Amino acid sequence: MDSSWDNLKILSDPTRVRLLALTLREELSVAELQEILGMGQSRISSQLALLRTVNFVTDRRDGKNAFYSFRGNLPPKTLALIRAAIDAVADLPVMVEDRENLDRILQKRRRTQEQYFNLIAGRLGKHYCPGRSWEAIGHLALRLTPAIDIADLGAGEGLVSQLLAHRARQVWCIDNSPRMVEVGASLARKNGLANLIYKLGDIENVPLPEKSVDLAILSQALHHAQHPQAAVDEAFRILRPGGQILVLDLNEHTFAKARELYADIWLGFTESALHGFLKKSGFTKVEVAGVARETEEPFFETLLASGLKPPR
């Protein structure tokens, strides 16, 4: 079913066009699509299965959840046909409602994470957090150069940055939890670290100018990003030529309960995935290696990825 006539037949169904319009904007789970469209799971799943058969969408399993996204590498004529079909009905009330519901779902995602981190702010160092081990942090710290400007992206209270600020010229801690920023800034003042500054912001839209830091750190933050590639792209943007990125994150795992317990969006990443994020952003001399493995179930493993922004 790959001819133009068959593609037109696929696009003749309103539900399939609505699904394509939504997945074109965001990767979504079946449950989220149910909530947006107000339809039963069986109906949505059957239409997604048909769209997947003709390679219009792709699916990704993550624990017990299935996420669907639009396949962007379609032939130009097919892609133009799909976009034309969506544009033709974009102003219909049902399509407008779908977009509003999608925005609500995405806001709900962000609120869930923010509520979790606001709740544990001030207590993060006293509670268990996957991948937070001194062994792993030590590997990261060994690669640091003194008297540089650093951005700690998704810093939380700034456990790493509180240590780095004693040697660095300037450290920026970026976090999207107002409470985390408040607690971290208080700790910085208490410890007399005038060069440690906290800013409220998203790691996918970092509130720092381009080419403003020498080192960008994503320590156990990338698996909380809606779009990990966007977060790595932002790190590349704010780094000066020759600057370095360090990513400390969980190896891919199957402990799905981490979503509920720690507000995780991604169940870790494979070494290949981390390597791919950095290479796609433009980093060179990319290296990824396992640096720690916990001794208790579910035996989380931690990976350290690094890369350099080209000098020119």
C-alpha cells in the first residue's frame, strides 16, 4: 500500500488525519491520544496500526507505554500530500480543539515534573535518586578545568555546582523548578559563593546567550527532558568554540516505575543514543562510557558522555 492512490485513501479518514496532525507536532502515548481525541483505545490503536503499516508514523516502546511520532523521512511528494491534507482542515473546530487539548497535555507533563521537584526541593540530597552516586560524580569532576565559565543544566539544588564554584570563574545553574532555584540560591548565599548564580529556565530553551560558557553539564537531567536532542542542541549553542559538554545519565533500563517515583520521562539512554545526540548537535571527539553500576535492584547504571564544540 505505497502508491499515491493508496495514500489518498489513507488520508480520506478524519481520525487518521487528526492523528497525523498531532504526531506531527509531538511524540504522544496512546493514553495521551485518547485524552486528546476523546476516543477509545481500540479505535485509536487500530488507526495507528494502519498508519504504521504505511510508514506514516513510527512507534517506540518505553516500559509498558507505546509512543507514536510522525515519520519525517517520507518521500517529498508523500510528505507534501500529508501536510496539504492537514492544512486543508486545520481551521475546522475539531482540529482547533485537538490543538488546544494537545497544549493542555503538554502543560500537564510539565506541571507533573515541576510539582515533583518542588516537593523534594531542600531534601534532594537526603533522598534516593537514580544515578546520583559520588563515584559517578567523581568521574565528571575529574574532567574539569579551573577558572572557566560553567552552565549546569537541570541543576536542581546544584549539588555539582556547589563544588565547582569553589574553582570556576562563574557557574550558572539552570532549572525549571522555582523551588529548586530558590533553595539553591539560598545555599549559594549561605556558602558565600557569589559566582554561583541560579536562573529559572528550561534546558531545552536555556536563558543564556550563545557562546557564553566553556563547559555545559547535564547531570542526571537529560532523562527529564521532553526532547533530549533539543537540550543537547542548547548546550552546543551556549558553548564557546572549543567548549566541552559532559552528560551524566542513566543507561537504558526497564524500571518503568521511575516515571512515578522520580518524574522521569525517559528510561535512560543507550550509549549509541547519547553518542547520536552529541554528534547530531555538532560535537566532535564524542566519547560515551559506563562509569558506575548500583549494587541494589534495579541496578541502575550510569553513563558519562563528553564532546567538544569545534574551535571554529
